[in-house]
Amino acid sequence: MPKLDHLRPSGLHHNPAYSHVVTASGARTIYISGQVSVDEEGRVVGEGDLAAQTTQVMQNLGLALKAAGASYANIVKITTFVVNYKPELRPIIGKARSVFFEGMDPPASTLVGVTALAAPEWMIEIEAVAVAD
């Protein structure tokens, strides 16, 4: 397992949903393209339902991590893109996403509101960087 340190810098508000700083040392860095809410056949999962789409996106990230010999615990940074983001959407995303990081320190994280993604039915896209041995 790589060595990950989740730092809590003095002077920065501690938010349990993400880490401000993660330092990582390991043999491999894994870059995972933005994942969207589609199944193996390319069908949209959870059309119009942000929570369902977030769950599917996280499951897709898990499949990508597994293919690289890694797990959610190896993620050091995620970037989330949300169509027509409003602050009231953050708890929906956070609740769906937190299940995948339960019992561990969450990765560094950025959330970006966008006007659109590559397909109109996609509401959320998440990319990740992981470090593994």
C-alpha cells in the first residue's frame, strides 16, 4: 500500500467530506478519465437523478481502479464536474459519494459547476488520480 498523508493545515477549515492536502508516495500514479453515469453497454443510469448518477459514476471509478490494481483508498485527488451546479446539490453529491470513502480519509477534491457535459443526459462527471504500489 502506498503511503498517503491527509494533512489538516492550520488556518484552513476542516471539512470531513474532503482533505485539503494529500501527500502520496508509491510506485505508480493512476490517472482515471472523467467517468459518467453509463453502464457497460453505454446506457445512461439514473437519468434526471443526481444521486443515482453520482453512485453510478463512483461505481465506474471503482471498476477503473480495480483494473489498475487499486481501490478507492488509493485515490489522492478527485475533480467533480456538475451541470448547472447550485449549492443545494452539494449534499446530494456528498451523500452518494461518501459511501465509497467510508472509514477512510477522503481524497483532495475539487467541485466545478459547468453548463454542460459531453452528452445532455449526463449530470455529473468525476475524474480521479490514485497512487498505488
